[in-house]
Amino acid sequence: MYKRILVPLDGSPFSEEVIPYAAGLAAVHGTELMLLRIVGKASDEADARDYINSIASAHGVRGLCVLDTGDAARAILKEAASQPATLLAMTSRGHSGLMEIMLGSVTRRVVRGAEGPVLVYRPTGGRTAASEKITLRSVVVPLDGSQLPEVMAHDAARFAQWADAGLEVVSAVQPVNAAQVGEGPSQEMPMLESGYVHSQATELAKQHGVSVDWDVLHGEPVQAIVDHVAHRSGVILAMVTRRQDALEAALLGSVTSGCLRRAGVPILMRFP
């Protein structure tokens, strides 16, 4: 599925925190892992090249430094497009530290412009050992009954199969009391949701030949998803994010951006 994993770095420890996830994925099939540093000033090129070569050497992978005085997101996308079947893996916060509410501007534009899903991780500020690889065990895809997440579920299934990981299909049901639904039984919603999630899981397993589990979560969607992946190693989420600008995301929020902030795991995401 992927022949190369490309990790853009900006020289900060924040941007390096996704490397163990990328390294773990690369190890499954011996996929090439490349670290990329885009530098906008010729005067900074030598230091940037020394930095990327040092980090790449520590991880036993290739490093590439590109001088591009234009837009960093465009330069990242250009390098990704130079080799078909490239997976981009990057953090949502780098040297500028702008990621506090949603995706940083460069990452957001990369996700929006990429031909396929991008693996995005919100860094915590913790440093990770250079030799550490995180083995992916499960790809969790939340569904809400709408079409876009269902399309993303097929991306997630293909990704899980490629990574030799399992797929989990989940859906969050918020508690409904009798006053909200009239006199009807409030348990009807979870029962309907169970049938929906089970049917989606069955179809994904059939189409993609991947091991699929399913579950109905209870509670507010972001919190329910966060609780589901909490304290689990080797898990990523797969989610779609709507086309909205930074102001809209800051004001309105979304399940995807909420999970990015709080779940502590990478998200395989794409714009529809």
C-alpha cells in the first residue's frame, strides 16, 4: 500500500514525537522511512541539513533537507508527490507551538492538500528514545451514521490490513432520557446503533479481509472515544475532518479536533 513514509520535521522536539509511530509502521514490511526538513532561507540550510542528518542517523533512516523559500506545506506536498504511495506522518504542533485548539496551519494545509490520509499526532512535549518503535496493533474508526466517516472506514480498513493490525469499528451513543424521546423506550437507540455498527464491521471485514471488532460506546462522543483508547499502546484513530477554516474550528470544534487534543494517539485523517 505504501512504499515510503515521509516525516516532515521543523527542528523542534515537538515535530520528532511522531517518529516512533512512523518507525513502527515502516518496520512491518521494511518500508522506506524518510525524515524531511524544509528550510526557507539559504543561510539556514547548513544547520538544517546537519540537524536532519543527525536525527536520521539516530533512527537509522534517510534524511532529506530541501531549500524552498515558498510555502512549507506546498513543499511538503511536492516532496510527497514525487514518489507515489507515500504516507505522510507529522505532528500538529511544531516550533511555533500554535496547535492549542486545532491543527497547526502547516499541518492543516498538508492534510487538506494530500492525495490520501495523513497520520497526525498531537505532541505532548515528552522526548522519546531514538531506538523506540511503536508497533501498531489496532486502528479504531468511529462512525456516526453519516457518509463521510463510512468512506474513511474503508481507508482505515486498508491501512489496518497493510500494517498487519486489527480494525475496530465503534460508535458513540449519548444517553437519552424518557423526556427527550417521549414515552418510547430509551434503549431503542443503543439497539439500533448496535445493528448499524455490527453491519458496518461485517461489511468491512468481508471487503478488505481484515480482522474487525466492533463496539457501541456510551457518552459524549469525544469523551467516549478518548476513554476507549486511553492507556492502550499501539492504537491509532481514523477520522475524517470537515473543510472548515481555523476560526470555524476554534469556535465550533469537532469530534476529530477534540480527539486530536485529548486522545493522546495519532489520528489517520483526511479532508473529504
